[in-house]
Amino acid sequence: MKDLFPNARLIHYCEFFYHGRGADADFDPEFPLSLDGAARLRARNALHLLNLENADAGICPTHWQHSLHPAAYRDKLHVAHEGIRTELLGPDPAAELTLPNGRTLRAGQKIVTYVARNLEPYRGFHVFMRALPELLRAEPDCQVVIVGGDGVSYGSAPTDAAHWREKLLRENPVAPDRVHFLGKVPYEVYRKALQVSAVHVYLTYPFVLSWSLLEAMASGCRIVASDTAPLREVIRDGVNGNLVDFFDREALIEKIREALREDEPEMRRQARRTAERYSVEQGLDAYRNLLGIAASDAADRVAALESDAWLRQ
């Protein structure tokens, strides 16, 4: 692009720079990184280095993701999260979620939620599933709602099962009338799941921050999350959520049970206030500043794009 348009400003989206040590790849001892795997990560960074060299500026969603990039390029990388639709999210004490089996769950009940684009170890699905049998025994009146597909977004599929849900259910059987797998759902169903949640669990390797965490916070959820980067940028333990060691199953269970017993409305409010700093409006302002576009100019461009006259050109 720089060869085609040498006078244009090239801004690169710098989501993640891979590391063989100290980030996601060597985090989980259950899935050790091979020498070949480390070599593949190093080779994968070649394209990123080419882009970093050619770009005039870059954007990283979080400070931790920014810190992963080589020091030689960090000065031209800006931290700006793209934002979530906070105006569409928020608590609703009258929220109801009707499950595929016909049962209706309501806000105020003991409901634990877990969300990931796909159910896999990178987002702590194996840790969560191994905690469920004990949690369900200790809390006989709680229900669990799990949203996410059976594909692979990160990492790899299991070698002894069609997908991680099948494997982990086989190893950790749970009552289907208490643990509800919704798969991938329409946005409105997802929103209702967050609104009925009493405790929302978010676990992740040190990797890209999920929108779903911020959306759960914007919904006013009580958050129990893994004490991993970049979560420490978003969650202050005991203030707007609780952090637990990713591998400490007993601590995870205890924090979920504690949250089920004590609602802590102020913690929920603080979570929503934090999420408001990650709104789409805030993200657009940061992008406009970087691009040098005034807000009024940007609004005119959006209006032009949406007009029938422009579409017919």
C-alpha cells in the first residue's frame, strides 16, 4: 500500500504480537509449547514486523497488548479500544431468558453465566467445566448458562473428541437440567443472558481481551474473572469484580459461591461505570483523533454512506 500510495498515511491495527514466552503460548502447562510451535510463532511475526516498519502509526486495544510489541516501534503505537455498544446494554431487574427446553430464568435467581465465541481452553472453558460438578453440589439451586460455539478460535481442537464441549462433558458430567448450552445465539438472547446473570465468569489466557467481558460489565454483571493480563487493566479486585488465579479451581468455586450469596450492588455499578469508558463513542473519538477527522466531518461521512443517493453512485 505504501508503494501504491506513497503520500498516504498508513495506520496499522496492532492487535497482538506473538511471544514464545511470557504471554499466551506457554501459559498453560496442560498444553506445552513445542520448539516447532515457538518457531512458527516467530515466523508469524514477520508480517507484523513488515507492517510495523511501513506504518506511520498503529493502534492497540489495550496497554498490555501495546507492551507486547517490540520497543523500537512502541512510540508510534497508540492505545485505543474500538469500543462496545454500551447504550444497548444495561441491567434489567425484570429480564427473563427462555431456554430451549422451555424453562424461563429470571433476574434475581442464582444464575451463573459463561460466554466465549467458541468454548475452548484459551478462554478457560476447561477450568470452568472442571469446577462445575463441585459448584453444582455446593449450590443445589443454581443454574448455569453457557453461550458459545463448538469451533476453534484460538489454539487447537482436542484429539480425542469432536470438540472441547464433548470432551469436557464426558470428563465432567453435569445435569442437563441445570447446565444449559445455548450455542451461538442472536444478540438479543445474549443480552438477556447477561441481564439475568447473578455471576458472570470470564477466564482467559494472557491474550486479546474479549468484548464479552466488557459487555457483561456494561450489563451490570457481578464479575468473577481470571487474574491474567490484560484483565488487570479493566478489573480492580473487590471494586468492580473479583480476580482469581486462572488455575485455582477451588478459589474460582469459592468466589462464585461468595458472589451468589452476596449481591454487592455497588460492585455491579462500578463494573458498568468502567465499561462506559470503553464505549463505541469513546473508541470513535480516539480513532478520529488519530486519523485527524473532526467529529462533524465524520458524522457527515457516515450520513453520506447511509444515503440512498450515495449508494446509487
